[in-house]
Amino acid sequence: MDTLADSEIRIYRALPGTDTGTDADPVQTEIVRHSLNSAANQMKRTLIRTSFSPVIYEVLDFAAALYDTKVRLLAQAPSIPLFMGTLNFCVEAAVEGSGGVDNLEPGDVILYNWPFGTGSHAQDTAMIQPVFTDDGTLVGYSAIKAHWLDIGAIAPYCTDTKDVFQEGTFFPGVKLYRGGKLVDDIHRFVLANSRMPAFVAGDILAQATAVSIGARNLVRIVDRYGLEVFRNTVERIFDHGEATVRSYFEKIPDGRYVGHGMMDNNGVDDKPIPFNVIVEVRGSSVRVDFTNSPEVQPGPVNCPVASTVSASRVAITMLAGGNQAPCDGHFRPVEIVTRRNSMFDPNPPAPCFLYGWPAMQSMEVIYHAMSKVNPETVPACSGGDLCALVWWGTRQDTGEMWGDGSPFPVGHGGSISGDGSTMMHAAEAATRFASMEVMESKFPWVVEQCQFVQDSCGAGKYRGGMGYDLGFELLEDAYCTPTLERTRTRPWGLAGGGEARANSGTLRYPDGRVEAFTKATGLPVPKGAVLTIHAGGGGGYGPPEQRASEEVEADLKEGYITEAFAREHYGNL
Amino acid sequence: MKRVATDVGGTFTDLVHFDPEAAPGSSIVCAKVDSTPPGFEHGVMNALAKTQIRGEDMDFFVHGSTIIINTLTERKGVKTALITTRGFRDVLEIARGNRPDLFNFRYRKPEPLVPRYLRREVTERIDYKGNVLTPLKTGELRPLVDELRVEGVDAIAVCFLHAYRNPDHELAAVREIQRLWPEVAVIASHVLSREWREYERTNTTAAAASVQPVAYGYLSGLEASLADRGFSKSAYVMLSNGGIDTFAAVRNKGITMVESGPAAGVFGAATLGRLTGTQNLITLDIGGTTAKCSLIENGRVRLTNKYVLERTPRYAGYPLLVPVVDIVEIGNGGGSIAWLDDAGKLRVGPRSAGADPGPAAYGRGGKDFTTTDAHLLTGRIDPGHFLGGEIKVDLDAMNEAAGRLCKVMNVSREELARGVIRIANNNMVNALKLVSLNRGYDPRDFSLVVFGGGGGLHGTDLARTLQIPEVIVPVNASVFSCWGMMQTDLRRDRIVSVPLVLAVTNASEVDTTFRKLEMQLRAELESDRVDTAGLGFQRMLDMRYEGQEHTVKVDVPDRLINAEVVEQIQEKFRDDYEREYSYRLSSQIEVVNFHVAAVVPVEQVMPAKPGKTGRGVKDCIRSERQVDFGPLDVHRCAIYERALLEPGMLIEAPAIIDEPDTTIVVDSGRARVDDFGNIRIEV
């Protein structure tokens, strides 16, 4: 990565292509590309199948990727898109933190989780293994960043931290494995800082196994094709990604397009935070400009720059990447500009536990900007959140601490290609929510309902996806950290489409009292209480009066909408 | 025992008849006729007529069909309703919320198999231990059933939360529905699956209900037609779990035959292995649209209970919790289309030209260059004998299709064809790796069995890349599935989630659980009037380290499980786990599912060995031509006629062996014809 910096403004660009002088065989290139993707997928599979936490094996809250020696993305397993573009920052920072490239040995695994390097909160811990061939040549890096259940913070999940040191324990690039051997001192130190050491110990092993499998496969590929052929084909792979994105932006008229977003609050003060992102298209290049961002926030909604860059790249890849898994080349036409010590580029020790929420929203704000020039290319706004709940408590019978966290789907915006669905936010596309039968067997609650709510979608020629209610009745006392965002702003419609229901949460106490919640750290939920999230719908696309009457009738028959809603938005039936 | 196996596909209906008392050389009779949708049983009857097989010529009839999978993928099932726990009717539509096509923000989820207005709720609730929290309000069913009757529903799926643990409410609801409306087809989730995960189980039940009347009508019709022909013995259906079961049993559980054809192919390979003493096999079945592969270790076929209909890397598909032979399928077959992506890069598949219009060379209006066209262009397939001479190759159409790509890529037609074959091979290598290397198996310990129309064209190249020492092209490769079915054992699987810690102290609980399952299976078979002489059980446990989620299936011995056996099982799990994931832990081991397969063996077919006329191998050469073997260069080589080959013959590379519906490329090493007529190539 190439960083141009002056005192105030930082510009991020991917490294430009290098001409290797030789032209790699296109078929060979395709074969190497496939092999690299297959290697990354195997890392993912290993981690899923050997991990100990639902947040990894069910929610898939991680990213796994392979990088070359210049830390350019070679291949990435389909996992959380928002993590995708941050792993190169992690590799660079981890290598630097542990003493630089010259200090690396075969079999080393570096642990790194400093938020201003990873782009994430402390729990998202990167493991990086430098990859050496048998003759000792460094050929790249195998990397996984995964969510650990707990690594110390004022609570297992936080919404109101005031600086980063309240958010966890930090590993600034330390070797967990040295020359293939576990460094016991580090391992014990890590586990001593977790409320749930057994889970974390299991996941560490799974993560280390998965990065080493990635490393082994990368060596196999290099051995098979030879280092020179490998390097040439990699250049071709990057060129191809670049060409795909450029061919998209060439067709977009040059100009500056502004998208608007709004955070509910920063978790500490209860004031809405409006922000905008400017997307500037020039020829086949695009610049995503965050310099207008709000000041750094006193609460944890600051987004370290790695995730700002990642969110922008994911948004652009979804728009222009030809529906391919991205590599470093896709990022070459994209320039990201931030202003130092702002919400989208905070300096330490700014709190950033909820970094993902502004990052996630910025993706949709980028689409909002693009809709100004070309609404057909993007969907209307989604519920705009993960509606995540993090739980913990002490089991009555065993006295053991338990914990779990899960994101939940939201309604998605309608688009030119049809009605929206109800699914995970695009930033977390690969994740899924856990089975209720499985959850009930592990945690002390009974799920009361999981059903769509009538009229929660935005009306439109193509309506938004449905919002729904999901309620948990507690069988034992527990604590919950809900992280609801976009509760004050309804999902926008596009091209004349209507707004949808916004997210909200309610807690019904055993005595019948009902209280609303949005973000809260460690909300006590007593036995017998029912905690419900009311997930938002998706905005509509296109004028509702253009919706085909048989579609409106079908929505009525299916019970997605009421007759009152139909009359209000679709006119005479 | 005279046996007949028939396999109905979308295009062809295959038949194999085996008569052990017939003269050597005529003990096996094969036929291929057109399938006859929608009344597929007519195709079966046509095949019997063509081969002049009468009812009394059959002691044993086994049948496989794609009818269920086609009904599902074409959404031609009956109008189906779902009855589920109050508060949860939208589980089927919300699903798991995932969107595997990560970079497509317009991703569309699979449409729910039951529309919302036919998804109904009743008051009831059971917890994860099987305790009743809220009793079933049976009275709510009457108005609900009346409404569904008015809607014209033909089938009802019943799925309640935690019914895998306690099916009482489902049983009571089904009884009540049947009482109120005896004509409607109704199926409950616990009958199909005793595993947790409500979305997956609900979807399985909905899919099963929607095909149940179809399966019932189809199998009843076929049974009647067979009876008309004078058949009075046992008729069986090939199931996805690689076993067969009676028409009577399958009629009410049609979903269990969803992958009937591919499963038969894998079992055919296992049988071939048994016959020829090759216990470790990787199977590869290359058809027109896809390639399917599977791995057989020590003669054992692997099953999965995580089958997902229509899943691709970019589409979540429909999970079906029924045991299915573990097959990896990729979108690369003979009809796979070569194309250039937005940035001008060559790709092959997954889009296929299918049978209609087919590859450009068919001359039926196909404009796209396909893998088959590449084989023709390189001379691997003989243009003069394309599909046994049934189709005259349209060279102009083929060259035109190639030309379009060549122009953009700036390469010659020959280079294009080589490239297409290499990319197709690489896609298949990745699929083969998924069933072997990625699971800790070393391909060097296996033989590659190839069948389907395209197997012989790609086998040797793939084997070389993966260092598989031998490729086997079985005799009658194009009706291989029938061959497999004919010798498949009767098999029923039962998988039950009973989570427990596997410790020596609960050896007796493990033992009791297995025995209880076995007793249930035996009773069920007996009540279905299956002859249980020879009945045996295969026991498996889905296990994991305590705290993990994903399991590894481990074989368990079929004897009294005491402390010592538990220790053996623990060790076996740690070994299997280490082979797959490269480490072992000393921590506790959990059992999630008990899995028992009841197997009633079927007498094995021993085909007569073909005779020898003393013909020389040179006499089997039909012609000679230039063939482009890609990385192994262009050679002028002999074209052999497979029908003329006899056991013991050796053919040195480079050579081509031709059959009417397939071509075998021998580009390195040498091919040998074994005692049964199979071609075995040492690469």
C-alpha cells in the first residue's frame, strides 16, 4: 500500500502494476488463480470446522487470505467482506511490530490486534504466518483475522467506552509461534486476559492450524509452477482485476457525487451524527473522500482508517468488480482520502469498539452517492445494521460463565432487479445467524417468535425486504449488550420508492413493564423477561404507483402488507 | 437370480439385464431408449420391450430415477402447505440470512418452497430437552385444515421446533390432519430427520411433502405396469444413501431418492473395486453439464447428512437433511461453454449448452464453443464417428464459434482448444482435490474410476496432475449406474441427535442407544415385510471435541460397547480428526449424532469373463489420425475400437480407444484390458 500523507490528509492507493517484462500464459494464469482461491478456501474450511465459538463456526466472523511479499492480496476466502480489505494492514503492522521482515523465520505465527493497525476492535485478532519455500525464500503471507469471544475489556461487548484501553488487551505483533513452536509465555498471557479462556484457547489452535494450512498450500503452488512463473501470473491476475473495475468507471460520467448518512449517536452522548462521503469519478478512476467527516468522537463509533479503506473497497468491488472475488488489482483504480483524527481516521487512544457501524453505513452512503448519477446501479437502503446482540451470564447449575454474540438479518432495499430480501447486511454478507434450536440448547432462553412484521417494508415499484421481530424469553438472569444503530433514521427509498421501518428494541419485564433500548452495555435481563429486536425493513425502489397490481395483490395475500398500507402507497385497488 | 436395473434420466432411460444362467458373453444385456416425460414409466416399459424381457425373466427389479430431483428443480411439486410452531412460520423464508454471492448486492435468496399464505401456525412448544412447554392445541387444526382444503393444497408438511427430540406433537398433529382430511398427503419432519436446526429441517419437510404425491403416483404407476408385464417378485428403488429399498417404503418418502442416479454410479464403482480387488477409488462421472466426484476408502462410500440442493459457491440452495452419498459436483461437462469475462479472460463453464442446442459441432444452432468442441478440434474425438456416427459434425459452426474467441484473444484455434481443455481439467482437479487432498487423503493411494460420456477424455490428464497411478474405464461405462444399482444392498439409515460426552463411564448408554435404533430399524423392516435374513448394521457416530460444532463421522464396531471399545472409538476419532485437520487434542470428545445403517445384503453379481478369440491387438485398430495431446504434443496415433478389445491386450500411448458413446484418451503410459473387459491405464 502506498500512503501519501501530509499533516492533515491521508491518501490510500493500492500499489500500481509492475511490468515483469514477460507475458504470462493466460491459461496458466487462470489455473494459478483457481489454485490460490482454493488454498484460501481451505483455510476457511479448516477454521470453521475446528473452531470452538459460534461466532466463528456459525457466524463466520473472520477473514482468511493469502498475500504476496509486497502484501498484495492473492486470494481471499469468501467471508466477512468488511474484514477483507483490512488484512493487508494487519500483515504490514504485524510484521513491523515483530521486528520487520528480516526477523521472520519459517514457522513463525505473529499475533496482532492493535485497532489502529487492524482497523477493528481488540477482539478481532490477526494471526500472520510468513510463508517460506523449502530453500528459505519468503514468498508471501498467510493471514486470518478472527473474532475472539473475549480478550478483556470493561464488558464482553461495549457500546460506551471512552478510550481504547477500556476495550481489551493488545498484542502489538508478538510471536505466538516461533519457528513452529508455541511460545508458552505468550499463550498463557493471552488466556489470562480472557473471561472465556477455554473458548479462546480452542479458537487460537483452530486459527493457527488454518493459517499454517494456507501457508503449506501457497508453498505447494509456488513449487508447482516455479517462483518466476508464479510471480508473472500474479501480475496478470492483478491486471485483470484492475481492468474489470476500470471498465466499469469508464462508463460512469465524471463528477462529484455526495452521499449522506446519519449515526444515531456515539454511544456516550445521545446526539445524532450526520456525515457525508464524496465519490468522485474521473475517467476510469474513482476517489472516495472522507475528509468532510465529523470530528473524532468521544464514544466508540470511531472507525480506524484500515476499516474506512476496507469499507470503501468493498463497496466499490460490489459495484464494479464484475461479481468476482477481489484481488489487489481491483483496488488500483480506487483512491481513499481521509482526514486525520476524524471519525473515519481516529488517532489513538480514541475508543473504537463499534468501528464496524460507521464502516458498514459508509458502504451504503457510497451507494447513496452513486445513486445521484445512476440510481439503476444500486439498491435502496437496507435496515442498515447487524442488529447484533451479545449475551453473557453465569449458568445457575454449573456456575460457569457463558457468552455468545450474533448478528441478525435486516430487510434489504429494492433495486432495478426486483424486491429486496431479508438477509445479512452487505458488509457481513457471508455470515448467517444461528439456528434457534441450537441456541436454545446452549443458552438459557426460549425464542418466543421470529416473524415478519406487516408493512415494515418500503413501498415501491420494487418493494424493500421485510423487517421482522425476534424475541428471547430468558430462563435465567443474564446480561445483554445490544448494539442497535439506525434507529432514528428510516431506510431511504430510491427513485421514488418509500422509506421502511427503522430498527428498534424492546425489553418486556416479568411485571409487564416495557422499555425501549438501542445501544447499551451490559443491560441486565432478568429471568422471565422478553427481549425483542424489531429489525428494520428495506427501502423501496421506483414509484409505488408503478408496482404491478398483481404484485400488490400477492403482497396482500402473503400478508406482507395490510390493506391500509396498500391504499396509502399503491392507491385504488 | 435374474436381475434388471433401470435408470431414468432426463434424456435417456438405461437398462441392464443380468442372467447368470445365460450363455457366457450374453449374460449381460444393455439398452438405452429415450425417456418419456411426463409418464416416465413408459420409457422403462419400452426398454423392457426392446430387450424382450418379460415379467417372468426378472427375479429382482431395481429402479433409479431423476424424477424427484427434476420435480424439485423445475418446481413442479404439488401445492404444499406448512404447519409449524406458532411464531415461526417465516423461518422458511428468512432462512439463515446468509448470501454466499458476497460481491453481489442484488443477491436473491432461494424462494421459499412454500409461499407465506400457505405457511400456518398452531399453538404448541417443546424445549430442547423434549419437555412440553405448551401443549398442542389440536382444536386449532380443524379451521386451518378447512382453509387449506379451500386453497386446493395437495400436501402438508408438519415441522415443529425440537421435534427431532420429541415427536409427540408432530405425531398428534399428523393423526388429526389425517382424521380430518384422509386424502391429503402429510409428512412430519421427524420421519425424515432427527437432527436439529429448524430451517434445514423445515425445508427438508416442505420439499418432501411437495414431491410425495409425485413419488407415490410414479412408483404406483410403474408397479402396475410391471404387474401388467407379469412381474410378481420384489421391486426396489435406488436411494441417495447408496442403498435400495422397497417401492412400498419409498412411496411415502420420495425425497430419499433425490440423488438416486449419482449414488448408483458411486456404488457401481465400489462394486467394481470389490470385483477387481481395488479398494481405494476416486470416482469421476463427467456428463454434459457437470462433473461429479467422490472418494471410496477401503470399499466404504462416504455419506453426508449436509446435502444442499442447487447450492453453488454463489447460491445458498435448499438444504435437505437426508443421507446422501458425499459427492462434489462442479459445473464442468462436455457441454460447458468457453467464454471471456469482462476483462477478456478465458473461462469454461458453469453455463452449459446442454443437449439442446448442444456444442457448436452438433450443428443444431449452438453458437458457443464448448469442451466437446475442443476435443473435436484437437482430434481426440473422431469427427467421423461422433456419438457413434449418429451426429454429423458441423465443422463450420464449430470453427465459427472458435473464431469469435480466437479473434478477441489473438490465438489460433488450436491454442484455444488446448486452453479450454486445460482450464476444464484444472476445474476438475480442484473438485478432485476437495474429496481427496483437502480431507487428508493422498491421491497416490487411489485409482481413478471414470465414467459418463466425458470420463475417458479427461481421466489420464487429471490422474497425472494428482499423481494418481491408475485410471480405470469400466466396461459399459455409459450404463454404469444401472450396473451399480443391480448389486446395491437394501439399506436404511437413521440418524438421531443425542448429544453426550463420550467417556468410558457412559459406554452402556452408547450401547443401549445403538441397540434401540437397531431394534426400531429391524421392526420397521419386518413390518414392511422385508426378508431380514442376513440383516446387519453399520454404526457411525458424528463426533467432535467438546466445545466444537462441526463433527467427524467415525465408524463404530457392531458389537457390545464397553469401556474398552469406547477407548478404541476415542482413539479412532482422534486419528481421523488428525488426518483431516493435522492436530490432535487430549480434550473430551462429544457425540452429537448416532447413525445406524440397516443393511440387508443382496447377492453379488459375478459377470462372466469375456472370452478370447486370439485376435491380435493390431486387428482392433480402426484408423489412424493426428491428435493434439496438449502439453504432451501432437502425435499421429492409432484409433482402437473398444468393442474388439479382449482381455489381456496391451495398448501403448499415444492412442485413442473409441466406443460409440465415449472416447478414451491414452496419452501416456499404457492401457491394459483386464479379465472383465475394463480398461486400466497406468499413467
